[in-house]
Amino acid sequence: MPTIADALRAVKSSLPQGVELIAVSKTHPAELIREAYAAGQRHFGENKVQELALKAQALPPDIVWHMIGHLQTNKVKYIAPFVSYIHSVDSERVLDQIEHEAAKNGRIIKCLLQVHVAREETKFGFLPSELHSLLQSAFVYNLHHVRICGLMAMASNTDDIDQVRREFHVVQELFKQTKSIFFANDPSFCELSMGMSGDYKLAIDEGATMVRIGSSIFGQRIYNTEK
Ligand SMILES: *Cc1c(COP(=O)(O)O)cnc(C)c1O
């Protein structure tokens, strides 16, 4: 079994300059995050509010926390005091709530707008047309505690590499379009979060600037099915 430090080193060495590694630690205990932290990793991603809040409390304050899972409006308050990035903004309502809670905490939260390109109906995110309408409303430009930093997407969960590549390509085109139409003068809009353990190399080929990698670093996740 390679150690977490070995696995991190292997993944990092496969990333080009300028691509940020978000180590996805969901379901894994704080000890494993400490191991990655000791090996120099600072950006970590979680997909559940409660788990994220508990881990943030228990772990060093200089960790840069990324919320990458679907976020319910009524739970934004639990992460607003500390979260750096929210990748999974998928509605105007949640964006409004992030603004509200970030203001209460005197913070600016960096947000990525999640877009839906995968075949699975179960995945979240704006359709390209919805993204366009959102960005046409003045609301978005009056957010003072949210910084919109780019787009996030997940590809279909399939072995069909061409399908995955096509989906990432669609997102890249959407990113470029969005940048040139709505954020041409905003250098903050520069991140494209896409790619997981199984598909991050394809994502990088299609312009990803952030990759979210879990199992290649921490091993397989074991989900507790008793709830
Ligand atoms: C779990 C998860 C990942 C990481 O998946 P791996 O296949 O373990 O690398 C990336 N992004 C999101 C949104 C996730 O929920």
C-alpha cells in the first residue's frame, strides 16, 4: 500500500504548473487529512456540510476548505464562517444565501457556478441557457461578499472516454464564452474546476485549473450504509 504522501506526490507530479490539486477527503477521518497536511497539502474538498464543519474545527486553521457537494440554502450558515471556495453553486437562491451569510461573517467567499453537462439526471448544476440568464441579471453584479471565480462541472460516470472528453470540451467552451461575455474585465473569473481520479487527465487537456481528486490519494471510500 502506498502511503498518502506517496500517492500525493504521484498525483502532484502528473499535474502541469498552474493546476491546483483539491484533495477530496470526504468520508475519510481527520487523521488521514493530517497525514496529507503533513506532506504539504493545504487544499481539501468535502461534499457534506456537517462533515466539513466538524473537520474544519478539528484541523489546522490554514487549510483551504472547498465545498464541492450540493449545498442546501439552510445549511450555508454552517460553513460561511470558514469555507474558502464553494464549487457547487447551482441556483440563484443559494448564491443569495451565500452573500447573506458571508456578509454576516464579514467575509468574501469564492464561488464557482456548477454546470450540468453529464448524462445523469441526478447531477446538479445550471444548464448553459440557465447560466446565461443568471449572468444577465444585475443581481449577480451586486454581490459584495461573493466572488464568482469560474465554473465547475462533473462529467458522466462512464468508461466512454470520448463522451467524457466531449463533455469537458463543452464546459471549456462555455467557460470561454462566459468569460468573454460577462467577465472580460474581471481577472477573478479564471477557474475551471473539473476532473476527478478517473478523468482528471482528460479534464486538464480541456483546460481545467482545479482538479478534485479523492480515491487516488486516500484510497477507496467505504460508505457507512447504516444511518
Ligand atoms: C467525491 C468527489 C470527487 C472525487 O472523486 P474521486 O473519484 O474519489 O477522485 C470529486 N468531485 C466531487 C464533486 C466529488 O463529490
